[in-house]
Amino acid sequence: MTTATTRRGDRRVSPVFVGILAVTAVTGWAVWTGYAARPGVAVFLFVTAAWIVSLCLHEYAHARTALHSGDITIGAKGYLTLNPLKYTHALLSIVLPVLFVIMGGIGLPGGAVFIERGRIRGRWRHSLVSAAGPLTNVLFAAVCTAPFWLHALDGVPAGFQYALAFLALLQVTAAILNFLPVPGLDGYGVIEPWLSYRVKRQVEPFAPFGLLFVFALLWVPSLNHAFFTWIYDILDGLGITVDQRYCGEALYRFWQGTPDGCLVSP
């Protein structure tokens, strides 16, 4: 098996990732119990840490799938340790997505782990490697929204509901944006193996600008409205109300002040 070529140290979970998990757990506990003096700060730290965890799992899914598909170099690159500092583009994979969450409340797709595609045989395997990342966001969104669509919110503090609602919004936007068939995004990676050589050569020069292109389109008011209407419809279908989404984002941006309707008991 391909995993036999990876050393045990290559698969050991990084202390960096364990630290991020610890921050997520502690701040999640603070949001749940209302222990924090300023609930918005706890929500901000919890959602940001959980978002980074999801980014790490997104890249891990790409790497692990590539390993089992034939790229035996993955382990030596440190991708199986879940350490975000090992990514080829740490700025694109972690820093920019976090900044966009803070600035715009949107789950921006991250960068990428470097996969030696020449080692992978078969179009289905190539497609699966690309799909593995955004499918992780889909799974993360399902976990975040489960209490809502299972109608299991009894006993869940309002602040924690709001935090989960906002985190779910980020995961849904990340999954949809990643699955867009735009060069440079995972969605294009899914269909690329099935395109003709001529088409791939024509598209290749645009790959580095795909994410910028999507971002530019989202600045167009009509497209931005249509995109978020779609996102909100999905969240509505999953049982997350407008108020829960709004309060989650309002608490996350605690520096802007929290509306009276979103205040939570300490």
C-alpha cells in the first residue's frame, strides 16, 4: 500500500494543529457556558479557530486522497501532519481565508498542497483528489447544521447557536466556491481530467487568476446578491433562521457593537 512508504513521523499530528484544536475547544466552552466577560470575543475566537481547523482538514483531505491515489511524496512534505505551516502557500491557505472571514464574512477557498499529478493514474482518481477538499467543507457544514435540521436545539445556549450558524455559513460558501468549475479552484480540478488536451492548454494560463476572478465577480452587487440569496436559501433549508445567521455574524464582529436583539446572557 502507498501508506507503507510514509514514515510514522510523517503522519504524526502536529502540535500546531493540536494547539488550534485546544483553542477551538476552550473558546467553544466559553461560548457555551457564557463564561467570557465579552461573548463576542469568545465567538470570534471560537469561529476563527474552528474555521482554521476546517481549512487544515480541507488540505489534509486533498493530501490523503492523493497519497492513496499514487503520490507517495505527500508524507515527506508534511501534509499529513495537519500543520498549516507546511502548506505550499500558507498565505493563501490560512492567512487570506481568515482575513476574508473577518472582513467580509465569506468562506474564501484556501490555497493548495502541492500534489505531483504525474504519479496519479486514472481520471477518476484525479477528480477525487480535487473533490476531497470541498467535500470536507460539506461534511463540516453538515456537522455544524445538524442541531438545526435535527431540531435538537433544546438546551443549546443562544450564543452557541449563533456561532454555529455563522460557522455553517462559512462552510457552505467555501464548499460552493471551491466547487465552481473555474481554473485554479477545486471544481475545475474535478472536471479537468475529462477535458481535451487542447482545452486544457487554452485554459492553463488563466489558472493563477481564477480565485481573483471569482472574488471580482462577487464585488458586482447583482451577482453578490444572487450568490448570498442562494447561500441563505440553503441555510434556510437546513433550519438556520435569518436571526441566527445575523446574530452570529454580529457577535463575530464584536468590535462593531452587538445589536440588542443578539445580546446573550453572561
